[in-house]
Amino acid sequence: MSEPLLSIRNLKTYFSRKGKEVRAVDGIDLDVFPGQIVCIVGESGSGKSITSLSVMQLIPKPAGKIVDGEILFEGTDLLKLNERQISDIRGNEISMIFQEPMTSLNPVLTIGDQISEVLLRHRSITKRKALERAVEMLQFVGVPRANEIIKEYPHQLSGGLRQRVMIAMAMACEPKLLIADEPTTALDVTIQAQVLELMKKMRDQFNSSIVMITHDLGVVAEIADHVVVMYAGQVVESADADSIFEDTLHPYTQALLASIPSIEETKDVLYSIPGTVPDASDFPIGCRFAGRCEKVQSSCLEKMPELRVVKPGHFVRCDLV
Amino acid sequence: MSVNLLEVQNVKKYFPITAGLMLKTVGNVKAVDEVTLTLKEGETLGIVGESGCGKSTLGRMIMRVLDTTEGKIIFNGQDITNLEGKKLRRIRSQFQMIFQDPYSSLNPKMSVEQIITEPFYVNGIASLKEAKKKVGPLLTRVGLKESDRTRFPHEFSGGQRQRIGIARALALNPKLIVADEAVSALDVSVQSQILNLMMELKEEFDLSYIFISHNLAVVKHISDRVGVMYLGNLVEIGDKDELYQNPFHPYTKALLSSAPEPKRNVKKEKIILQGEVPSPANPPTGCPFHTRCPKVMDVCKEIRPVLKEVNPHYSVACHLYQ
């Protein structure tokens, strides 16, 4: 197998809140290979968004801090770069799309200005060329009337169109890595289907790698090559997508899958995971899922299980597997 | 079981678009454009559709939070379309609502006890003392602790807040609960807790639900019958198993095919619709779906199809089946 494009090693991002240390991301390992779509799944507070913001180094400061780990992008540790060097990469080689396109687009700039801004920052081209490229990108992502839309403002567009504009902007410099944080959560299902198709097309066209953060296991099944399941700041299971769905090993992943209603099969009663996610400023010593796990043993409460290989390419953080 | 608890007859809701100094009406947003449906006692009717299809507006008209532009709402045999004041309040104790956002639907300045006792005195049903006695059992029933009564909404998680909202809705022993995206803001593990709770409560308290959601799988799980809305119109309504296995309307087919399933290698054929939902301020002539319909015919552009029974208790509004 080729070298990973992005390789995260033992990443720890902590926040301080009211004098307490909140361990939002607590030792993550993650590899993304060229052309691969990796989905990070987890519930709110699992640390999935903070992981992606850490890669982009957009962690709100001074509350948040990357305290340990490496983020290797093509072999270079992003954490060792200065602000100038990182902003050469941001938007150029790694770009990001967010959940709520309305709040991530600038309301007082036209669509054309916003897309060309990226190009003007990273490429030595004229404003006119940049606008031409913006139109091309908009057409590529399936925005109708691209020539007129570059003169319009974000509020004039629907949610689906805004998300396409975000994708066009993110893809303008043909980045090697696209990080998408819940890109379809705010969209309707028929529009979501369009956007997911588009993301696959992006990958095929530019051979970009995509890291997609989502809580929706349906979306994961649809698009992922590789899946990383996060719980309470840690990776609990990591495998290729087929194994995650068909050979689910971690009790948390199993419980998650059992608690979603399905369109195709009828479940009389949904499984429900008792309790809630532990407080990130006061994690238990042992397994973080132990308090909600059906299969819990006394040993789970005493020692934190390691993330270990159970089958080739299938990592699980559970000593019972 | 066979009595109609709720009948919605040809209900419309138009919001006027005004312009100029004199606020002259220049057009209408046709949020709901002629919807007819019935709900039997003890039944759960799911309403699905995408944003802007009018499902929430419909729910709010049933709750009489919004007035109807046209049509009738009959609850338990009584026409409630134009009830006002005391009469409305008296009957409204029998239908309650659960909202989507558990953060904004609870008053942050009120304790849980105040939130749950409020329905009693607003409706003049019980004295404060009697009402307070009911708080404890209600809280334990929805899975909270009796001691939670003195706490405030911000001290609870999203799922727990939704439980408070459910306790408030149950307080007056209603017959009908309209739940508008009641689990949409919750994480999946919490979502399943709330869905299970709602299904248990339904049996225990003989409730009927109108369950409004954009999530097809959730609606399928909780409903007996399902109605699909598009651009203010009900396009298909019937038994849930029939609707999910064998949908008639091209929109329902597309909707079901584009909902991602948490499973690999289910090679279902995707129908990816082109374009977006037209504006309800300027809906297309004829069938509202014709601009995106893969099976569009000439007639669809001119004549709006009406809801017609294709099977017993199963209706579709589409020219393919007229």
C-alpha cells in the first residue's frame, strides 16, 4: 500500500474550562491514504469535530490547545509549522467544508469574490482568470446559472446551493485533502443524495482524499472506504467500511447500529444505550464506555483497554473482543 | 379503534406577502395547499417531507396555534377551526405538542416543577397544590428523578429536556399529541430512548400521535400510517408497510431511494432528483412535483392531480394512477 497522505499520531487536544481540563481529543491515531474516503463517526462530544479542527489548526485559542501528538501531512508535521506556512497549506492543499454553509460564507461578499479569494491567495493569477475559474468550478459542482451566481450573495441561494458553493470553494485549488464536517446534516435527503454523489465525483476526478465527519451511519455506509468510530475523545473501532457494518466488533458500534431505525427492516423495539456520555473533564480510569456497556466486566472498570489489531486492518479498543 | 379522533378537511394555509407602505398583499406563500386527512383513535400518523413542504405548518394548524386560511379541523367530533378563548383552551387540554428544539421550548427561568404545573393552572384544571402532587409521578414516568423538580432546564442534557417536554405534554392527560421533529436534534443513542418512551406512553395513556419528521426511518418505526407531503400538498398517504415497500408516487419513490441506510452492499437503485424544491410563493402549475419528476407527462404541467384511493385506505395524488 502507498504512503498515507495524512497520518495523525497520538493527537491530544485539550480545552480548559473553569479551571478544569477537558480532554476533547485524547490520543487519536488516524491514517488517510490518497483517494480514500474516511468517515469519522461519533455522537456529539465525541471529539470528531475537534479532531478535524486540529488538523486545520483552527482550534479556538487560548481555551484549546494541542498538547501532544503529530499530524503528518505528506511527511511534514503540521504542528511544527508557523502560521505563515500553515496558511499556505490551508485552503490550498487541505481545505474544509462545514455543516452550516450560511455561517461559513461571508454574507457581504459575492459568491465570485469568495471563490476567487482562495485562488488569489494561493495561485499567481489575475482576478479575471480567478473569476473564470470560479465559474468553471461552480459548473462542475452542478450550480445552474453559474455566470450569474458569481455576482450574487449567499442569502440569495438555497441551502443546497450554498453547500455546493462551499464545495466549489474548497475544491478550487484542487486540494489533496478535503475535510468535510457534517456537510449534509443541514440538507434535505434528496439534496443530501446529490451532494454525496458530488463528493464521490470530486474524489474520482481529482483523486482527492476526503475525511468526512458525520453522526449519520447511513451516510457512512453510503460513502466511506474506511470508518473510524469515536467515543469520548478516543477511537474505539477503526476498519474498512464493510467490516464496520458486517463484522462489527466494539460493543459501542454494535449498540449504535442497533439503536437506529431502518427503512428496510422492521425493528419492534429499538435498542437504547442507557445513560449518557461521560464528562470530558472527569473520565473514568477504565474503559470510557464501560458505564453504558451491556457486556461490561469488572476488569473493564479498572484498566483502559488499548486500541489493538484484532483482524488485519481492524482495530478495536475493547479487551473482551 | 375505528372512531376518527381528528379530521382535517381541505385545509389551506396561505401567508400573505406584503409590499409597500400600505402593506398591500402582492402574493401568497402557499405553505399548505389543501390537505385532507384523518386520524383514528390510538393511531400514529407520520408526516414526512422535506423542509418547506408544510408539515410543520400543518401540525401547528391542528394545534390551533395557527389559524387556517380555508378548510376545517374536527377534533373528536367537534369543529375546532374557529374556536377562540376559553372554549379553545378547554378543548386544547386534550391535544398537546412536543417541539423539536428542547433548548428553546422550555422557559429557562422556570423550574421543572413550574414548567409541568403551568398547564394545570393555565387551563384552570387543578389547584397549584394538586398540580404539584402530579409532578413527581410524571417525572418518574418519563425517566427523570422526582428530585429533578427543583432544577432548571439548563441543568439537563438535550435528551432529558425532551423528557421534560414530554412530561409537560402528558400533564393534562391529552388524547392527541402532535410531535414536530421531536427527536431530530438528538444523538442516535438518545433518539432511540425517546422513541421507545413515546411508544410505551402511547399504550399506557391511550394516546394518538401526529408524528412530523423529515427522517424516513424514524417515521417508519413509530407510525401506523404515513403521509408524504411535497410543497404544501399531501401526495401519498396510507399504511406504512405498504408505503415503504411499494410506494406509488414518484416523489415517495425518490425520497425512499435517497435516504441512506446504515448498511453496506444493499444495492438499491438510487433515484437522484434534479434541481430543488420550487418556492411555495410561486409553485408550478399543475402537479407541484412536475418540475423534478422523472415520469412527467404533458397533463402534469396543467392539471393538479387530486388525492385518489388506489387501494383500500391508500391514496395517491398522481396522474399516473388517476
